[in-house]
Amino acid sequence: MLKIFCKNTGTFQEFQEGTTLLDMLPAFEFERPYDILSAKVNNVSEGLKFRVFNNRDVEFLDYRSYNGRTVYCRSLSFLLCKAVRDLYPDFRVVLRRPISKGYFCNVDKPDGSDVTEAETSAIREHMRELVEKDIPFRRHEVQYSEAIRIFKKLGLEDKVKLLRTCGDVYITYYTLQDTADYFYDALVPSTGLLKVWSLTTYRGGMLLRVPDRHAPEELAPFFEQPKTFDIFAETLRWNRIMELDNVGDVNCACENGKASDLIEIAEALQEKKIVQIAEEIERRHQLPDPVRMVLITGPTSSGKSTFCRRLSVQLKACGLHPISFSTDDYFVNRLDTPKLPDGTFDFDNFETVDHDYLQEDVLQLLAGEEVEVPEYNFVTGRREFNGKKLHLDDRSVLLIEGIHALNPKLTDLVPEASKFRIFINTVTSISLDDHNCIPTSDNRLLRRIVRDYNKGAFTARETIANWPNVRRAEVKWIYPYQETADVLFNSAYLLEFAVLRTHAERILATVPKNCPEYSEAHRLLLFLHYFVPVDDKQLPPTSFIRSYIG
């Protein structure tokens, strides 16, 4: 017999060795407003069919947890792919990325046409039939060579390339009836648990909508994001031009000695985009109502400061005089900072910035006056005046960078024609393979873990622990203004994870196994091992990644 400690109840129960988590669940009585979808076993995410052979701590999870959501959405992806293969075996469905509170899917048809409403409707109805039948997802573990043989026979070259380059000895894959597929982590036990979802035609493909994280019995609300979609599509077009459709393609290119070329191309594409933005600002600066102020924002670790520096260089090349400061310098004194319900400082709150004072200085600068601007001392938690004076001439453009720069309340007294808004984000356009999306925030989380650790600011454990608070603040204070931007800029590129891998692995390895944060550290380590590592010496000093890895 083995002893299992359930974190949901704080109690122990004894079970036979080899009992599954699913069979253990009824023995523990706790409130379950929603279906249990997965669990953490010793702080490692596992599916409910996982068999336990030693004493363990177990925490059962529903959709409200990050692990529960990813297991649900991954299983839903398999359900979609199964339905497409059953009805339209010549179609290739590719899950590209989360967008508009769902997952955008390309559907490549033999004739090159867009997926139709009728085809989407048929796929949707077949998915519902599969849910009604409550069919089990079955897990199989085979040697690497056997997995390659299976997926090669099925014509799934995207999976063959990925598995060939990840270096695993044994491979886990799943089947749903007679359909085999590969997913890099666990699935729910059966299709009957996939109760809430929707499938619609969307921008030439399909949008797979998923439950709301706070109310899993309802669909997440749909938000149209045309500008975000356009920048994703732009990056995707360049990936296809370079014949890099997934991580397997990128790995093969790196193994063939093309990493330096890919870095040069990626850097050139980003610089080209910055040049275009600078030229557009210069064009608007010549209008009768000229642009005088550029507002730059984005979520944490998106590259705002690096972008501001690189844009300043290109504005100078256009004959303009960029002058910049950060909204951080207008933070209220730390004792006046708003607080969260638990009593800790809410540094992401809009009221953390003395916006009235900032706007007063901006209006004076735009009126041609000289202004002494503050500099925030993060050690003492107070604004200081150290003689930094700014003055705008006829060719000057004021660059304001910070997480609240696009909040309309920050500059509501400044004429709209004077403003040019830029939103920076890491828009990951590549997937592990056709059916395994890369989580949209993993770019930034890994950047932040590496930067915080290298600067001695926070340990990996502390950064991971604070990440849910960071994400909640972004949803509330930053992302609502993304689509109001004049320009969206993508600071991510293809080889980023390959470069970050060598830095992040040793840092993530410092997270103790006996803490809750180990679950996320373990997930990130599993994710990173799919990328062939690339030496950061090939990155130029001006690269966006440099500010994180040094």
C-alpha cells in the first residue's frame, strides 16, 4: 500500500500501488464546482490516468488553474484534428496561436481555397458527436524509432522533424479511436469532459473558442483583434518565405549551420520595421498638425526600452531630434503607492504614476518651455531632481515609454493629432508542430526569469511566483489599449527560444522540487528541450534579447 497526501483536503489516504489518479479522486471529499481535469503530483503536472507507485503529494485541478486549462485546450485541439481527419483527410489543420480568446487554425486544402462555413459546420457537428460518445484518450509510450515510423507512415512530417531533433529515447503519443497524434503534455481522460467550446470560420481559417478561465461553464468572450492578427500574419508570411513552418524546421536549419543566417535575417526584418515606423512618424511630423509625441508601451519583458533606443537612432536618421523619458520616473513616492488586497504594493496600478504631474510637464514641453523632469530612485522609493532638463525644438519628438503610456487618461489634454502610439509585444508565430501551439507569454516569462536572475533582482522561483500577478495586471492595465495603437511591433523571432535555452535551463534548475513554483519550472524545462540550442555570441549587441541575457 502507498500513502497519498491530497493537498485539496489536507488528508492522507492509502491505495494499492499502480492506482490511477482518476481512481483515487472519489476517495477525497472536497468542493468541486467544475470537472477535475488534471493534477500535480509532487508539483509536476500529470494526467488523471497517471499511475502512482510511491508515496506522493497530489493536488487535483480544474479549468480555473493554468494546468487544468492547458490540459483541456490541448485535448480540445486533438478533438478538432480528429474530426478534420475523419471528414476531410486531405485537409491539413494547423493550430497557429491563441488570439481573440481562442485558437486560430489554418486549414490548408488541396485546392488552396479558404475553409467554408459548411465545412466548419460539419467539423463542429462531428466534434460534438465525439464528445457525446465520451471516447477515451489513450496514452502510448514507445521507443523514438517506433514513434518516427508511426508518424512517417501517417505523413506527419512536422512531428517527425520535431521528434528527430529533440533527442528523447522514448516518445509518448496519444490515440483517439484510430487517430494517432503527438502532444507534449497530458490530455483529459476522455472526450466527454470537453463540454464547452465553439468553432467558427475566421479570417480564412477557423477559430476554436474555449471556456472562460473564471467561469468555465461559459465561453470566453470574443474580442476582435485585427491589428494583432495582421502582425501575426505578417510574421507568418516571412516564416513561410524562409520555409520555416514549425520548430522542427528551425531545428533542422540550425543543425545544418544556418543559425547565423536566420539571426541576421530576423534582426534585419525587425530593423526594417523600425525604419518604417520612424519614416511614418517623420511623415506625420510634417503635417499641418504634426506628431510631436510618441507613446510606447507593451507588457513586461516585451522590449520597450530597447525599442525606444533603436527607434531614436532611426528618428535621428530621418532628421528628427528624439527626446525620451519613462513613465516610471513619475511614480508616486513608494509610501503613496496603491496596495493590493493582501497589503502588498500594486506597482502596476495606473495610480502608481503621478499622471497629472506627468501631463503638466508634457504640455509645458509641447508649448516650447524647458522642463526639469524627475528621476525615480528605486532604492529610496522617491522622485528626485538631478538637473535633467528637457526642451523641444521644431524638429523634436518626445518619446514616452512605460506600461501605461497608451492609457488615454495619461495624456487626455494633449491633442490627438500630436500623438503616435506604438504597442510592443512578443507575437509568437511558430508552433512546435501543426498541433502544439507555443503559449503566448512564454517568450516574456523566460526573458524575465533570465534577466531577473542575472541582475540579482529575483530568483527564478520568485519570478515564477509573481508571474500570475503580472499577467493579471497586464490584462487590466495594458492589453485593453493594444488595438488603439497606430503600430504594433513584434519583438520576438524564430531563434529566441534556442538562444534562451542555454541561459534558462541552468536558472530553472535552481527551483526546489518541494515548492509550488517547481511545476512551472518543470514545464518550461520540458518545453525548452524541443529547441536545438544556439550560441548567443551570434547575436548583435543591439538585439532585443541582449537586454535579457547580457
